[in-house]
Amino acid sequence: MARFLPPEEHLVLYETGFGEDILGRAPFGKNLSEIVERIEDPLVIALDGRWGTGKSHFLKRWVGAHKTQNEGRALTVYFDAFANDYLADPLVALVGSLTERLKEERPEANLSGLKNAAVKIIKPLARIGLNVATFGAKDALGDLEDAFLDAAKGETDRAIENLWQREEGRRAAMEEFHAAVSALTAPSAEGESSQPLAIVIDELDRCRPDYALEILEVIKHFFELPHVHFILGVNLEVLEDSVRTRYGSGIDASAYLRKFLSFTMTLPEDVGDQMRTPVLLRYIEDQGNLMGTPNHLLKAISEQLRVWSRKNNISIREAGKILSWMAILPSKSHQSGFPVGLREVVITLVIIKVAIPNLYSTFLNTSIDSMKLLDLLGLSEEVVSDKKAGKYIYSDEDNIAYNTFSVWMFILNGDDPDRDRHWDWVASIFGRYHNMEDNRRIPRTVHRDYLSVFRLA
């Protein structure tokens, strides 16, 4: 039986590490662990990558692998920013997640100092605006609810406002909070080293622009302390758009973000030490096998992805969608006897539909020109000329790209008077479809018969 979706690995937060590690992310995670353990200065590390590159997959496993696989001492905290952006003040949600994690990991710890300091540091108007319904979100606030309510008893609005109007009151509240956080990283016994905090903030770029930027400001002003580190799962391009939304299009968004970040990291794109395999192809091979994709079809998908991804960013999530599309195509398209030429067109159209959707109509209507096609495939005119002349082709990727290029040039040009033996081979792989009056009809026929029935969400 085939499957529609790539199977998801069962994950227990703070326990599941990298397992079989088919994407080769464990060494990268070990390097990150070594950094947060060794560096004393507070770090804000941006794990940068576009949507679907596997940032959340990595971070959720890293918070478990840090101790179980990497022998780290730091307390890791995973915070989903997008799941908490309904709260008015990100400091509330952050401290709530931290205290909940501390209760699990260090049940003997006295958290009253941290909770009382958090109550005082939150701006009074925001504190008063938090109602009991908000406190009911136990996953974000934990038992901070009681601390907030107790602190509010007996305080008049005027007294609270006066506290924040006085500079000394603000400074004292901040110092108390800093001391409470610093106490969490202090050595547990004489002679021992400090116990770092490593707080992962994921999905930051999916938050409301104001909330996302307030989180950065909270990190900068309230948590910039020795041995306290933050790892942000983020698409920095999207976060830059949040900066422009808040401050206007004239701001240098990249420079603004650099004020908050220590450095950026990106997930490795290859797996292995000597024979480097692109992560995308390793994922397709592994998940395709688990989904029951026939071997000959999986090989053809992998080959095309290998060349289309040379010049086009195709994410792991998009690769999963491509496999899902192939899974729901009529079964005859999966059979080994299905015309190879049609199979190549089906795979190309699915890849374009998922990964480069703005170009889908140009392929469907055969309005794509040869130079644009060469660029999309990462293929040079020199390689094409050498191939037609029977010269040596430089790499497997170029050979695969040339075959894909030839299939589409056959569709675009029909019977070329300068056809060569390779052109005859291309015509033969279309079987009876080569006898069609107009080769340009092939993409629309494929779309009608195989791709127009379903629409993936």
C-alpha cells in the first residue's frame, strides 16, 4: 500500500534527539551545543532559512539531543512564538515557559524570586489589562497566574503608575529581574561551573510584526546576561519585512536586526563526509521509500529534482508535496510501461506547480523559451553545443539536465530539421504521443488527464 504523506517521526520534546538522522543534522547540532556551553557572553543566534527547510524539525530535536546526545549542561527551553502571539506581552509568555520547564527539570528550585521579579517588571498597564481568561492559558503562564493576582491585591492604580514614573523604580525592578535570571545559571555547588540557559524561540517570522520585534527587544533588555543564550528559528528576509512594516520602508531592516543578533547559522545542505549528497535528495529517497513510491518513479523524480534544485530553491517541505502529488496520480502513470517522455513531463509539471508556481502557465502553454529553460535548469549553451557535437559532458547533473531540456525542446519545436540521433531518442520515449499533430498539446494533455482532477491544500 502507498501513502499520501511522508510519515512523521514521533517526537517527545526534550527527549527525542536526532535518531537515525537521515538528514545529517546531528553534527551541526553538536557544534551548536559546544558553542552554548563554551561561550560565557550572552548570544542571540539566528538559525536562518526559508519556509520548509527543516528549522523546526532541527530545533525540536536539538533541545533533546543537547543533553542526551551532546552531553550538554545547559537547560534547554523550547518556545513557540507563533503559538503565543495572542498574549499582549511576550515577557509573560517567555517567563511562563521558562518556569514551567524549570519545574520539570529542577523540581527542587525555588522559583518565587523569578516569578515575583517578573510581576514587577511587566509594565503596570499591561499587567492590569491581563484578565483571568488570559491567565487560564496554563501552557504559557503556568502558576504565574497566582503571582500576578497576589501582586495586584492592595495596589492602587496610582501607586503602580508612580512606580513606573520614577526612574529609580524602573531601575530597581530591572535589577531584581536580572538577579533572578542570573541565579538560574549560578553553579549548583562550590567548584562547579555555571549552568547555561539555552532558550529556543521558534516560528518568530510567523508572528505579528509588532509581537516578533517586541520579543527581540525583550531578549535584548531583560535577558542579556552571562550564560543566557537564545537560538531563533527564523527566516530573516520575512523578519526584515516586519521591521519595515513597523518602522517604514526607508529603514535599513538588515542593519536594525543586526543590533539584536550575535551571528547567524544555516542548516547544512549536504549529508555525508566525502561523498556529499544534497539533503533534498536524501529526503526524497528516504521518504519516497517509506511512502511506497515505485523505484523507477522515485529515481526519475530524484533525477529531475537534482537538476531543478541547482538554480531554484526547493525546500524539504516542497519535496514532500511533490511526493504527495505523485502518490495521487492515476496508477497507470506509476507503471513501468508508462511512456518515459510523458512521465518526464508529468514530473516536470508537478515540480513547477509546487516549487515555481508562477511559471506553471508558461510550461502548460509552452510559452517558455529556450534561454529561460536553460537558466532554470542551470545548463549552459556550451554544454548543449558540446552534447550535440558528441563531446564529453562534464557531470551527471548536466547529462540529466540536457535530457530534460531536450524533452521540452521537442515539445516546443516539434520536428526540428537539424535533428540528431539524440532527437530521435527523445521522440521515441513519447511512444504513440509522438504521432500527435502538435507536440505543443502534450503538456495540456498531461495536465487534463493527470493534474487537473486534484488540488493539494
